Amino acid sequence: MNNQWKVIEHPLIKDNLTKLRDKNTKKIDFAASLKIISNLLIFEVCKNIKTKLKTIHTPFVETQSPILSQKIILISILRAGLGMLESFKEILPNAKIGHIGLKRSEEKFNFIQQYYLNLPEINDNDYVIVLDPMIATGNSAIKAINEIRKINNQSKIIFVSIIVSKISKQNIDQKIKNISFFTTATDPKLNKKQYIIPGLGDAGDRFFGT
């Protein structure tokens, strides 16, 4: 099954994405806009989580009402993914958390170094949400998805970003299948250092101020 790419458009997302792109946006305001966008994305990302009926008692009657039937796993791509993780944790407090640390080589842009891996148990029916604000070349996304599939190849994987490049979409579609991608913008190109253009710079550096 081919990958699904969905661009989420909303006036509040567009306004805050402009703030993220602006180099004059201060660290505290950058973090605030990233949080707002993440909060708005959550509801689209979670639309297809399965539910089941549970018998409860209201103050008046016994009734059946839906609850989530899938375990949710949040996986942050370090370190920029941490900027999105807190928003998802607030809405999904029972989700299990995993982290994958990936670093791009400054000499060989296509070489991705994995320096940290801590993933929970993943079962067939789990709803796995991967968080990384920027997908530039797509190589980090491919690496992360392959690591998750080493644990379980049947789980539903949803990859959530703020900006992707056209090049990354082509690269990912050639090497990975059956993933749902959610983003807010597709930017046209990369510069010589493989940063997204127009982009917003390095999301991790701007979020953490380092």
C-alpha cells in the first residue's frame, strides 16, 4: 500500500507557521507557536483511532459509550521532536513514550547516525505516532520507521511533521510503504547543506536556543 500524505490547512496553523518561519521570532514565541500547531494537528492525526463501547452509569441511567480501544505510542525523533511531544502527551496522557536519537553527518548529508534508541513494546494493533518537525531529505524518517518495524512490522505508523520537502516525499515513497504522513506545508527544495527552503531553519536549535 502506498504512503498517504495529508497537508492540514487551518488559519491558526498558517498564522503560527509564519511565526515559526520568521527568523526574528524569539525562542519563547517559537515554542508557543510549535505547541499551538501540534495541538491542532493532534485531532486530525487521531481521527482514525479505533474505539469500543463500554458500559457506564451516568447520573441517571446505564448506557454504552465509546472509549479508545488501541494503545497509543508516541515516538519522538530527538531532539526536535521533543518540541511536539509535550502537546501530544497532554492530550494523550496514557500513551507510552519512545525516543530515537538521529544525527545527520556534517560531511555526508545522506549518512544518518543513530545515537540513541529507547522504544516500548509495540503490538500489532497499536497506534504509533512519530514526531519530527522537519523532514528534509527523508533519510531520518526512513531510518526511524525501519527501527520501529524491527520491533513490529504490523502496527499502524503515523508520521507527524510541520514541514516536509518535495525531495523527501520522493525519497520516502521509493523506500517505505504503508505510512500515513501529516504535515502543514510542503516546501519546494533544499539548500546545499540540505536544509529545507524556505523552511524555518533548524527546529531543534530554535526551540532549545542552542
